[in-house]
Amino acid sequence: MIDVPLSVLDLAPVAAAGSTGEALAHTTALARRTEQLGYHRFWVAEHHNMPAIASAAPPVLLAHLAAATSTIRVGSGGVMLPNHPPLVVAEQFGTLEALHPGRIDLGIGRAPGTDQATALALRRTMAGLNAEAFPQELAALIGFFRGDPGPITATPGAGEMPAIWLLGSSGFSAQLAGTLGLPFSFAHHFSPANTLPALALYRQHFRPSVWLDKPYAMVAVNVVCAETDERAEWLSGPAGLSFLRLRSGRPEPLASPQEAADYPYTEFEREFVRQRRDGQAIGSPTTVRRALTALREQTQADELMLTTLVYDIDDRARSFELVVADPDDDQ
């Protein structure tokens, strides 16, 4: 068994033959199931203008997920702060913390998480879209939670601070998280080459704080686990095609495994998808546990967050079940 807590990052994937309502119902069912399985936290990601992802409004979805569960921590992985005024985020997550004290995580990212036109439509001004303003916006957000003196009080928010995390895929947020003494979550699932340098920066710059007395790093990793390596490879096909379509500027709902297998890839596209697989854990329970154990040893992560993008909800839930099943059951 992997010797650190395991958590879940879900994107509420919208299947080509399904609807956003079904996608959100599946995410709710998955939150309940992973709670039963003993996963530590369940996060949802903020994405906009993406037909394959239904988690555009994390605070709204988190209110539903927290009400549908009882013990698992729920949170954002993350809220993209450039898209929102800090006061709004403080009020939203202050409300969640007031409703579900001690169970809410606020993971914060500094990228818009979408294209510039969509980011502008969200914020309606270019102010704040510059990533260089992120430290000041983060300080303002934390100030609202602390109830710092000023003309504006976040209600809810002041005195109802959730657990704040910084998210990153490079060194900027890693260094900032260390300087502020915040926990840090690294996006190994889409930036594996930067994982070790970013974690080194985080630990190098860490200063004890009111939140932590030592660094706490979580690493997010793509996982597809099935009964056999071959089955897992088959199930992982739609995720690769979805990312290819996204990077090609033509996002679509998640294809089925058969549709992904039948897609007429060019040699360039096949190589793109192959490179995308770097750092992923795809295979049988034995294969996946071996990969996760190696990642844990390589990164010295305090926690691993698994994200599984497959077409069918039963296969998605089964993947999480197999990862934590008794290894003796593999025989």
C-alpha cells in the first residue's frame, strides 16, 4: 500500500453521449464512493469554455458535494484567483466553511485556467488578469478571512477561513507557498518535468507559519487503474484525445474508448499523446501501485492526489477502488 494519504481531483467530465447534469451526478456519486473508500479529500477544478468539463463553478459544486458527504474534505483544485475579486472568493468560501466547518479546502491558482477572452468575460476588466498581481490579490483574500481592519468586512468570510493551499505547475507559486508557509499542491499531471524543481523551491523557501510548522506538499497525478494493463490502456484513450483536441483549439465532450481508438491520428498527434502520458500511472493495480510508490519516493510528497479521466462513471469509480484494494486480492 502507498504510505501517504490519497486524495481525488475530479473534473466532472461530460461524456459525448451524456449531459452536464449527468456529469455532475456522477461526480457526486464518486465523492460518496471515495469517501467510503477512505480517500482523504475530494477536489474539483475550475475550467471554463470547455465542453468536456462541467466543474466551471467550484463553490456551487462544493456546496452540493459537502452536503452529499459527511467526513471527506472537499475543496477547489483550484479557484483561479485572476478570474475573481478576492472579496467574492472570501464570501463564497467563508459561506462553505460556516456550513461545513473543518472540511473545506481552498486551493488557489494564479493562471486564468482558460483563454484570455473567457477570462475577460469572467472578470470584465483586464485588471487582475496579470499574473504579477497574484501575490497582492492573495494577500487581500487572506486579509478578508482574517478580518483585517478596513472599510470592508467579508460576511461570511471574516473568522471563517478554510484551509488555504497554493497550486502550481512551475516555480512561482511553489516559492510563494514556501515563503507564506502554506501547503502546496503541484500539478504533476500536466507538468511532470517541473515537479522536482518546483518541490525543491517550495522546501527551500519554506518558512513556518500559523498554518504549518514544516512543508506539506501534495502531488497530483493522472491515474487509470483497471483489472489488466490492457484494459487500463483502452480506458485511457479518451483522455489523450480530449487533451489533443483542447490544445488544437477544438474542445469537445469526452469521446468513448472506441471512438478514441478509431480516431485517425497523424504521426505528430500520436507523438503528442504519447508525450502527454509521461508521468502518468496507467495499468493494473500492481502496475499503478508501483508507479505511485515510485512517484512518492522520488518526490517525497506528503500526499498524492489522483485524477482519473475516463468515459464511464463505473470505470472511474472502479479505478479508485482498485488503487486502494488489498494487494492480496490481485492474486
